[in-house]
Amino acid sequence: MSRLPWMLGGGAITAYLLLRGSTPTPRPRLPGTTTPGSNLPQPPRIDLEGRWVWPVPPWQQRPPVISDGFGSPRPGRLHAGVDVMFLRAAADAATLRAGTPNGSRGFVMPNGVSALAAADGVVWSAGQGPRGFSVVIDHGKHHGQPVATFYTHLEKLAVTPTQRGQTKQQVRAGQPLGIVGGDPLDPQKLKHLHFELWLGGPANAIDPIAIMRGWTMTAPTTGVLV
């Protein structure tokens, strides 16, 4: 695995999230769509090696979907990741009501859903910040390009807290990283996973949707919450 010299360690998570600003409640969107006209810079695309899985497992035979895409507008910025939830069904009205932390008008997120490692890697950073628990996984170099993934708005960790990969904890694709929660800065605290794919560092987050369409959807494979 690469040492990711472009990261500053666990403290970088807090600074990074503060720079992101507050996240509004995700608006209903068609799965796999982004905002037209997004002008976020796109580095060269590369082929990712190995096995990659969606960072949220299916729930009650329902696949996860993108509830808010890359490049959607935020106050003074654009969304640099994707939000993952489940499409709302009629059966959700009783227990996952819209306007609660478990649901919006178009999407739901039940309690206790795991966030999963998208691929094999080393936990580079894991800790708590103003936006909930966050995890960065170093996936090493793919065709010479450092690759990492970023997960936030977790309400509980399933990996050991660390900075700059000091624990050298390895995770496998599909292994739980924590429990999906809400953004503490969001008044509704709507539960969803914010997920980013970095090529070369956090300044080079790319739209992962096209790549994610080819990823496997899997139940959690291993790991126990601590």
C-alpha cells in the first residue's frame, strides 16, 4: 500500500470536513444521476484493480442507490461525493417517515446499516469529527495512481481509530467500517453515507457513479463492531 504523502493524518479529516461546510438534506434524484453542467475538475480516469463493492449493502433485498450525486449544488461549493441511501417504498411509510432521520420524500435509511469498505486496503484515518465519524482507506496505487476512498456521517466505527495509518489495520472489500448515521450539522440529521473516491488525494475527488455501476452489491463480509 502507498503511504499517501498527500494526506495529513486523522487531523486532516476534521479540517477537510469543516471546509466542506454543512450538508443540506439530499434531494430526491434518479439513481445514478448527477447535476447537469457540473464543473468540478475531473482528473484522468483509470481502471481500478481488484474487487470493488458498493459501500452500503442491500437492505431487505433492496439495492442501495445514489440519493444525491456528485456536483450537486451546495452553498458556495459543489458536492464532491455521492450520498447513498435506499429508494422509498410504500411499506416504509409507517416506520421510516419522511422528515425524520430515517427518511426523505424519496429515500430512506434504516437504523443499523453498515458502511462497507469499497475494496481491499489499509485504514489511513478513522476518527470523529464535526460531521460524524469518518474513515479514509488507502487502496494503494492503481496503474501508478494513488487511490483512496472516504466515508463520513458514521454514527459508530467498526475499525480502530487511527491517524496516518499508524495501526496498519487492513480491511477487505465488503468489511464493515461503521454504522451509517446522519450529519450532526444537518438539522434533520438525515441518515445517509457520504462517499468519495480520490485519485491522488482529497483535492482530486472524482465522480464515482459510472465506476460504481460495475461494482458488486454484497452483504457485510466480516468484521465486528467495537
